[in-house]
Amino acid sequence: FDGIGQVVAMGDHMPFHLGSMPMSVAAALQAFHLGRGDIAMLNDPYAGGTHLPDVTLVMPIFIRSERRPFAFAANRAHHADIGGMAPGSMALATEIYQEGFRLPPVKIVAGGKPARDVFELFLANTRIPEELEGDLRAQIAALAVGSERLRALVATSGRRAVASAMDALKDYADRLLRATLRALKPGVYRAEDCLDDDGFGTGPIPIKVAIEIRNGRALVDFTGSAPQVRGSVNANYAITLSATFYVMKCLAAEAVPANEGLMRPIKLIAPPGSIVNALPPAAARPLAAVDWETLFTAQDVRDHLATDEGRAQALEFCRRMGISKVYVEAFRDGYQADAETLKTARDYFLKNGLKVSGCVTTTDLGKPSTGWNVAACYTN
């Protein structure tokens, strides 16, 4: 993140963090003036978070004796348990208080010294305090590494050059996405889908969207979607924002850097109090709540991409929906997906006339892949 908190570069292998991470960083910067040696921590879904186990840390990076931060480093980690009514903090809840420990922005490190009282409060609200402390310290260490590497880059390339490159990368993402949107036929596109139910008898739960494409910009309007529900399938604004950006990113003919520039041509309307912009104290375990007819995610490699039947079903889905491009990615999520599975999936889609965008590369396939999952996102 640059000196004003705009995202310059971030991992884009987990789509629901694309829009939410920048919102968490903004919430931390609004809450505090972060000085040297400070680190902010938060997990609040209503401050840019996703669900409560995802904890975000934000740290300023200073160059030499400058008084203002040159940039910010941030990371987010899923913690195995953060309290609540069920182990793993993934309960069938009806309000956010049942889901776990909710943190607004707080300082976990102040002036280079760990805030022991905050640590103890955090660890008192988990079933596995030793594991969480180790994971939290790993997040802090990762921020230190990121800070060191950025300062090393400034030392070798110069402050002005690095700052200029940050701005140029954001502008580049902006141009790429605008070019993609200009290539689409202007007009308003509408879709509607629904969740079966919320686990407490409410359903079906409609999600409606109207997308206006005009002059290299997109207005994405979820007006008409269902009100927020009792069960924990509500999406907060950050999740809906992330889903929107990811769909737009998949449309691009070239890989678009995941940064602030990607967000410029898009305006999102998500009515407050709806299933796509739930308000407190709604249960907010929203990682699967937003789904569109134009986006299908198959995250279980065992059922979708590892078998002939699964690949055939995926191909049939693409043909039925008029989809011509497939985005395939791999990421750690507990399933077994060897390198051959990834290569087979890629080759199968290419053989059957689909374009493959953002697929694993030959280099990726050469790396150890035990414990990786495959996701295929389809979009026309």
C-alpha cells in the first residue's frame, strides 16, 4: 500500500480479499495515526473484514528519517479458532456475537513493543491460544520482512523511482480494465440467482444485479436483492466489493494487477441492510453468499477437475452459459491436487476450444503441490 493507503500490489489468488483488504487498511488508518514501530490489528467484517477468523495487520513503512510513512505493509491470516459458539468459529449463527471475537482496529504493537494487554485479550478468546500466538507473531514477522524489502528497493532504485513505479502500476491496471470495458457492448445487463435458504427457514433468497457498461466504466447495482437474513449467509459490503472486482478482473484479456487502479472504473451499489450489504449485528460468515450467473467457482478438486466426469460437467456448464474463457488457479486449502491434475485441467479446456486465462504456468507446475486446491472460475 502506498503512503496514502491505496493498494499497489497484493496477492489475488483468494478473490474475496481483493476489495476487502483495502477497506481494512483504510479503517486502520482512519482509527490511528500509525507511527514508527506501530502495528494495527482488526478483524471486524464491518470494517473491511471478511469473517472473524481472518485477522488483518497493518504497519507503516518509513524511509530514513522521514516523518510520514512512505508506504504500508499489510497481511491477513485465517486463524483456526477465534472463539464463538462453535470450534473453528464457523457456527450456524444468527448474530455476529455468536461467531467469535470481534476486533475493531487496535494497536497490537506500539512503538516497537508488543501490547501485552491486547495480546492477552486476543488469546483469552480462543480455544487454542498457543497456536494463535504463534500465528500472530508470524504475521508480525512477515510485515517486518515486507518492510525490509521495500526499504532495500528504495535504497537500490531511489525513492522517487519507486514512488513513481507505484503510481504507474495503479494507472496501468486502470487502463487495462477500462480497455476491457470499452470492448464490451454498451448497455445494461441483468441477472438474478438465489441462495436456497439461510439455514433457519428463510428462502429462497434472491440476489439481483444490473450492470451498466458505458464509456469504459461499469456501474454494478444490486438493488432488488433480498434483505439481510437471520442465518450466517449475509455478505458484508467488503465481500460484495471483492466479488465484483474479481468478476471484472476475470473479464480482462490480460492479467490485471490487483491494485487500486482496478477499482477506479467500477462503481458499486449495494443497498444497506440487504443480503449483499448486511448491517450489524447480522451474522457475517459471508464467503459463499455472493454468486452470479456469470461466475461459477468450483473449489473442490475431487468433484470438479480431478475426474473425467467433473471436467466434462465443467465444460458443459461453459457451453450452456456461453462462456469462452476459463480462469484456473491453485491455492492452499486442504485438498490434495497434484501437478498432473492442474496440467490435465488446463489441457482439457484448451483442447475443447476454451481460452485459458491466468492458469498455472509451467513454472508453477514444477513446484511441490501437495495440499493445494484448484479453483476454476468461468466467465465470458
